[in-house]
Amino acid sequence: MRSASPLAPAELRGNRLWMRNYAISLRSWHNRKKLLREGGYAMKQEKAYYHLPGSFEFYELYRVFLPLYRTHRDWFYDWCEIGSLYGAPADCLWGGGRTGCSRHTAREVLALAQEYGISARLTFSNSRLREEHLTDPKCNALCAQFAQGSVQNGVIVHSDLLVDYLQEHYPELYLVSST
């Protein structure tokens, strides 16, 4: 078992195998950075995309974090990108009973994500939806709002019934399966 932390967990301190593996991985990381810096080899740089939760609940955090992320990219690994912000407002029927404590509107969340060129995803994972729930005005208004953006937005969805409905009524939104 290896730890990514430079400080070994107590149970690994003094373990020669852990120290050897950590030294090898650290040396490999430094060699790779050196080769990339010196142009030693042309390697396709893969990106890790992070999808940040709680777009409504953590709005204040993202309002402070995203400007830092944009202006100080040197503080972050160049292989890391933000793929999306996701969440759903409280009392959203298609959201599956999530409760929230956010005072921020969908318009504010969407504007923040769009300002930084980040996709916003609505989380609609209610597995108990029925046909009569599809006409919910609040959820349809959210979808209509998220369908009009400069960056393509999406919906994290669980119900097959809702998938069919969204594909028919909001084709501008991409869909992500929630299991």
C-alpha cells in the first residue's frame, strides 16, 4: 500500500517497501516534469476533469474559488481542469428529495458557471418519477434556463422516463447517467 502523501501514515513508517515505492514514484514524477520542461519528448498530455458538486449549496465557495482558478493557473496542475459544476435547487421534484440551504437562484449559479466557461449540470436523480411529474413547472423552467447558455449544459439523470422527456423537449442539454 502506497500513500501519495510525503508523510507516511503511522503504520507505514519504517516500511522499506513503502519508502522504496515512494522514492521511485517521486523520482519518476520529477524526471517526467524535467523532460516535459526541456522538451525531451512529445507526450500527449491527458487531462483529468473534475466535476464539482453542490453548485447551489457551495455557490459562495465557487464564487471565490473560480476567480483564483482562472487568474492563478500556476497554483494548479496543468493536467487538471474543471469539467462541470453540478447540483439541484432544494424542493425540486425531479431532484429526488434533495434538500438544500442555498439562497442563490439557478440564474446566479448558471451565470457563474458561464462566466468561467464551465458546464453546469442539473442533478435530477429521482428514481420514482411518473408521467404526471414531467409537467412540473419549476423543473421545466430550470431546464429551459440551462438549455440557453454560451457553454453547453447538461442534466445528470436516473429515470428512463425523464431521459426520453428531456431528449424530446430539451435537446440542447447533454445527459449524464446517474446510477
